[in-house]
Amino acid sequence: MSGDQKPRDDQSKDAQPAATNAAEKHASGAPWRNFYGRFKGKTLKDSQKRYLDEDLASLSPGAVGWDENPDRVPLDLDALFGGKDVWLEVGFGGGEHLVHQAVSNPGVGIIGAEPFINGVAMLLGKIRSAGADNIAVHPGDARDLMDVLPEASVSRAFLLYPDPWPKARHHRRRFVTQEHLEPLARCLKPGAIFRVATDIPDYVRQTLEEVPKAGFEWLAEGPADWRQPWGDWISTRYEQKALREGRTPHYLTFRRLG
């Protein structure tokens, strides 16, 4: 599932469910997983097409897809990042935050997952400009990536302005459900930090209800702990849009128990 990137109110018309029969599987052995949202938006610029052609393959975290890794062999993160701590961003949107964190933390390796190819292309351009060499990119569903992340291997995770799915009947599509949180918790080390930013009050409610069920504790002692951004925060274009439209950002910090 993706996060900080797609149109926020009309996504259902772009929904692309992977299958209708949950009891079936792909020929590769993959479980049927409905994907809601878009894989591609407006036409890519020539420069963005070039980034995808020239850069994307070399930034792969390894064999993530079911076709190439049907046995779901865990990724070798030590080989990927040379033994560095590993962070994960689910739905990196245009990549502003991911590149900011990578440049600010050269001693960390960061994996970003994003199925929206326009956002992937934007990220690749930012990586080139910044010269960041500690990023890996999975251009697809974060659930497939979490399948092959080793248990207790990730030190920090980010979910920033995820798709809100405002209609009640669509709330099961949100990332903050056990379908997504349980595999995320499996990948995180005990004591790992999970950050969630959203401008949707009902998303805050669901996050505070569901994330603790997956084995996290909310780190908040007073209102400033969710009203003020993190010290290393960089405001994304999606947050700026929320502010222009009068919505209030919330910054929620959780710690993995265990």
C-alpha cells in the first residue's frame, strides 16, 4: 500500500483490485491482494522516463516480487547496506522526506516502497540531485516488501500522509489495519520507532486504536507530542496542501514493544 502521494478523494474510480476471489492464488503462488489506488498518473517527463530506465534497477533492495522470489527468501540487508541500521518508508510520495532522511543520516540505509510510478520517478530525480547512496527503492506494494524483510530487521518506519480513504466503508483499505500492521511489527526490531503523520482526524483515531493492538506503545506525554513535528521533519508538498486547505497535521510516534 502506498502513502503520501495520490489524489485524496476520488481514488475509488481508479481502484485496481488484484482479484475478487481471496481463496485463489496467482500462478506464482502469491496471495491475492486487492490493491486500491493508481499505479500511474499523468504522462511522465522524458527526464523521468530516463531516471526509471537508468537508475531504478540498480536501486532494487533485492528479489521482492513473487515471480522472482516465490519462496519468499528474506532479503540480505547486510549485503545491501553494509551492516547499517535499516529504516523503511511506506508510501514515499514524491520522495522529499526519504531523500532528506537519507542525506541527514548517511549511516543508515533506507528502503522506500511506493507503487505510484510517477512518485518513483520523482524520487529518482531527487536521489540524483542529492547524490544519496544509501537508498533502496521497491516500486510496488509495501506488503510484498514486508513479506521478505527479515524479522526484527528495521530500526525505524515512516507512514506519512497515507491515503485517507475517508468513506467509512473504505476504512479497511487504510494502512492502519492489522493486515498491514502485523507484518510491519514483525519486521521491526524491539524498541524500533514508527512515525505516522496525517491531517485526517478519523485517521488519527483509527491509528491510535489499531497500532497498539499490533504491539506498539504510543509515545506521547502531552499535546505538543502530537501537535509539533519531529525535530528532523521536512514538510512535504502534501502537508503544505493540507495546511493551505485548513487541515491540522498530527505527528504520532510509536515504539515497538518486545
